[in-house]
Amino acid sequence: MAAKLKKGDKVVVLTGKDKGKTGEVVKVLPKENRLVVQGVNMVKKHQKQTQAQEAGIRAFEAPLQISNVAYMDPTDGKPTRVGFKTLDDGRKVRFAKRSGEVIGDV
């Protein structure tokens, strides 16, 4: 099955502490139904010192459930669902259901 959200997509967070925030998808974890969004769901972790890294408190983005984010419509910036359709030339593409605008190839 083709992925509805991909790396590089702009998304809006629908629920949780970061509701309303927007960001770009950095990483998709399809087996866990999760994705990482840049600057969203920041958590802090105590890092033990290693040869490669110093000790301290490190902040990073934690994965979000895919159902808690929605694609940002390219026309008005509001959340939309993503659909699939086949164009006349035979290409299968993703499109924003809110505006009908084509997002890109699958």
C-alpha cells in the first residue's frame, strides 16, 4: 500500500500538547504507524557520556502517531486528507481532498 504521508510533507498536528503546530516530516516509521515532525513533540533526555558524545540533557523530536497529524493543504494551509487518483497519462498521484490539488507522484 502506498504511504499517504512522506518525508518532506508539511503537516498540521491535530491533537496533544502541540495541537495546531505545523512542521515538515523528517522521518516516517511505517511499521509502528508513527512519524517524526521537525520542531514538534520535543522531549528531553539525560545523555550518559560516551566516547563520541558528551554528557548532558539532550532535546530531540519524539515520534507522533500518524493519526494525530494531517497533511497541510497547499492552497490555504488548513488540514486535509490525502487521496489517490490516476491521471489521464497513467500516473498514480496523491491529491489533497480539500482543494483537489495534486501533491505529487506515489
